[in-house]
Amino acid sequence: MLSKSSTSVTRRVYNSKGALLRESTFASSYVGDKAIIHVGTKKKPKPKPKPKAVTPSDYLPEDLVPADTTPAAAAKTPTTTPATTG
């Protein structure tokens, strides 16, 4: 036996004094499918790829890109202190 589902709604329109002006009934129904469509839960979506790391060369003109922007290169950069006269 196929399952049948149906629904209906009645719309009533009244004037400002409460008198019924119009009444309409809308109905909808369908017959279900006897076959099993799906059993179980949804499959998990594939993970999204991680975004690519952004480097200065991605957005700077070639002549403004620093030679080496890695953290290791920054640690090797010597620092100088100004000479004091006195």
C-alpha cells in the first residue's frame, strides 16, 4: 500500500467591520513511493583544501620583493648598535 499525504488551508478575508468577504480553500496531496530511497546517515563532506601561504611576491612588484623573507633569514641578520661619542 502506498502512503498518501495531504494538507489543506482555508483563507478567509474579512472587511473592517468583521463581515466575511471571501473564503478560499487550497489543498495539496501526493502519493509516496513504496521503494526505500536511502538508509543511514549522509556521507561526510570531503575536507576543504588549506589555503596557500601568502608571500610578499604574491602582491608586491618584482623590484620590491625582499631577497629572503623566511624567519630563519631574519634571525641571521646582524644588528648593529650606533657608536657613541663621548
